[in-house]
Amino acid sequence: MKTKTGLALAVLGVLGLTQHSQATEGGNSSYPVGVENFTCCAVPPPGQYGILYAQHYTTDKVVDNDGKTVTPDTFEVTANAIVPRFIWVLDQPVGDASVALHAIMPLVDLDVTVVPGVVEQSKQGLGDMTFGVAFGWHHSQSLHTLAALDVIAPTGAYDKGDTANIGRNHWAIQPVYGVSLINPNGLNADLKSMWTYNLENSATSYKDGQELIFDYALGWGMGNGLVLGVGGYVYNQITDDTQDGDKVENNRGKALAIGPSVRYDSGKGWFATLKYQSESSVRNRAEGQALWLKAVYPF
């Protein structure tokens, strides 16, 4: 059996919309936990849409399986990302389900410092892209659900000897199921659930464990286009990593994040959400804070 210890725990990277975790290889996940917010799971009418995500994430520590900090006092990570997402909702439904295709292209700026002047690195560029298909159902004017399948491709730059990587060098497959309750005057609630199955990194013979991820939002519509509430994520790694076929013990990641969230609907087809979230109850991951902005607009 093998266990990751020491500075290996501090080797962070970014994938998708800036990943910042510690469980799994290099402490990352293929999905940017906490990215989604209000109205996450309601497929829009047929047409083409653009979504722009922006994230600023900072952390100064990584914790182990016992919740103890394993990084030096000089440890610091800052990750910024601008992420265009393109959605095409087809004119032809399948049964009573709307059909949507989408692609995500993360542009990442990552700075990692473990020991200043000794172990530090910066990288910028394209991260790992996501492609997927979704089926959406509109049960009423306020209640919406979707089921989707995403594939995350290893398009980002990766070098197994680097401290900072903006790609993970492996494919990942992610089934998705989500629910959105949308009320301009009243309760708004969103839950996006994901199961991530990771394939092996061919450069290191390392295979990340399977992950369950839940992005959530809960708020109240004020009747003037604003929804005020909270949002965040729940992360739980449900199987062990493997290295050369051997289990990596005591390395499963866990985390909870929560913070204030606001949504504004213009009433003209575009809307935006803003969220700040702080991580807690963390195991085998970095513990930090993130600021998320999401803007949706029709073409």
C-alpha cells in the first residue's frame, strides 16, 4: 500500500475552472466544485447561449486526513479563471425533453508558492475542456430538472515534474442530475449532483478515486429580479486513489463550502449570479475561499 506525505501534498494544479484540491493526484478534481448557483438546472428555450464564469480562489494551507495543516507557513495559492461556455439547445425535443449540447473552455492563471524562491511556479493557458449533452424537463413554470453526461478532456498543459499544472493529463466521465426551483417572488432552490469517474494519468500511472459532488443554492426571490440567499458545495471522494494498481490509503477528500449568493435577472433574457464561498470540514484538500461570477446571455 502507498500513502502520499510531505511536500507531495502541496503540489497543486488547476483543471476545468481552476481546481484547488488536495485529495486525488496533485490535490485536484476534474470538476470545479461550487461553480454552479441559482437556476443551474433549467434548460432554456431552443437557441444558442453563452455563459461566462469568472473565479478568484486563494488558499494558504492544505490539511491531511486528520484535519491538520501539512503545508509550511509560506504556502500560498492564487488561482484565477475566465471560462466561456457555449450552449446550443436544439429545436427538436426527444419526447418531452429538451436537448442541449455544450462546451466549456477554461482560461486559467495559476500561482503556487510552497517555499518562496525555492518551490514556486506560475502558469497560464487553456485548461481541460468539457463537452456534454443534457436533457431537460419543465414540470411547471417553476420546477425544472435535467440529466446530463459530461466528458472532460485532457487539453490543458501538464508536466509531471511541475508544481503548478493547469491540466490533469487524464480523461474523466461525469453523469449529472439537477433540480431547479425558480420563483421571482418566493423560494428558489437548486441542486446539481455529479458522480465523477476518473481515468488513469498515463504519465504517472495514477488513477484518482471516484467523487460525489453537490453544488447547491437556496434563496428568496424579492420580486424585483433579485434573489438573495446562500450557495456552496459538498464534496466527498467515495473510492481510493490507486498508484500502479495499489491503493493510496487515508487520502480520500472531503469538503463543505457555504457563503452568500445573489442573482439578478434583467427580464431581458440575461441574468448574472455572484457568490462568495468559504471551505470548511476539509480533509486531504486545500482549504480556502472562492469568489464566483456567472453571467448568462442569449446570442
